[in-house]
Amino acid sequence: MLELVGLENDAKKYPHELSGGQQQRVALARALAPNPELLLLDEPFSNLDVALRERLCIDVRNILKDIGISALLVTHNQHEAFAMADIIGVMREGALEQWDTAYNLYHRPKSQYVADFVGEGVLVQGQVTSADEVQTSLGTLKGRFSYPCRNGCPADVLIRPDDIIHDDSSPFKAKVIRKRFRGANILYSLQLQSDEEVLALVSSHHNHSIGQKIGIRPQVDEIILFEAGMAVNG
């Protein structure tokens, strides 16, 4: 079991000589020793630093896959769930809101609550103009609709940060009103000419100032619509 969790060289160490990550691996080995059919992992990495948590997520997933044991992971950390789980359930007040893949939870949420809970995004006003087109302040967006709506129907369109592409050559400009540095990326809050706001995740090499206008263009493949008047927090 120690070999399975990568601790074969630490068998003679006392508990106080083990790092936090090594102690978590010992706990995993102890849980796997009886060869259970189902393993419950309840916030297993909550006390670890970010880098160690991400590494252990992948290691534990690989171990469980290799030995063929199913696991139920309970976590409040979305990135942890995305890294480990094949299928993810979003809970709301004790009920299952959506049971799906990470991709579908993010790009095809079945409710406004899931769209708000998973990832980041804002709503812009839209007007459906055809079976696969909606007119917005970002221009005409075309793609698959998540919400059935007749032509002319008003709707709110969910725009994710990765739906907005930074493009200096674009004639469409937006003003930087807030910025959050995230290392490799900067999350910009941008004000459109309509005064609506969108988010854009841009490489941190493009370090723009508050108040500066930058070129953007929308690239939305999965158009997520909700009934007009609902709200999503950015």
C-alpha cells in the first residue's frame, strides 16, 4: 500500500516526520487497504497549500483509476472537483441541481443557479432574432441555444470571461474599469458602450490601466440564455 501511494521509502518514519501531503497519502493507503467498493473523500485536501493540493488531486485520481475503486468527493473547491471527478453534482439546499460533466456545468448549465455557482460570468441583454442568433451590445452572437425562445424574445445572455477575446486590431472597444491580477492572467472588468459590463481573462503580458480602452471581440460557441431580468454575479 505504501508503494501504491508513493511512500515506500518512508515506511520507517514517525508521523511527526511526515509532511502534510505525506500524511494525506498515509490516510489514503489506510482507507484503501480493506479494498472498499466505494471510497468517501470529505474535503481531503482542505489544509494543504494550492500547489500540493493540485498535485495530490491528480495522484489520487490516478491511484483510484488504476485499482478500479469508485470515490465520492465532497468539496467546496470547484477546481478540485474539476481536476478529480468524472461527473460532478452541484447541490442547492440539499437538492441536486445538476449532475453532469465539468464541461457541461460550465458551458451548458441547466439553471441560472448553476451558471452563477460554477465559474464567473455576467449577463448582457439580448434579443433573439432567429433560431440560432441573438442580438446583443456585443453584436450578433450565433450558436446553439440553451434556452428555447421564439424570435423577438428578450433574453439575458451569459458571457464568460473566456468568451471575450482581447484583440488590439478590433474596432470594438471597451473601457477597463477594474482588474484582478492572477499571475499568468489578468481578469478585466470592461464597460461596453451600452454601459453593460463584461469580464475578460487576458494574458498578464497585456497589462492595461484603469480607464484605458482596449479592443475586444466576442467568441461565444455555447450561447447560454436565461429569462430576461435574472441576474448572475460576476
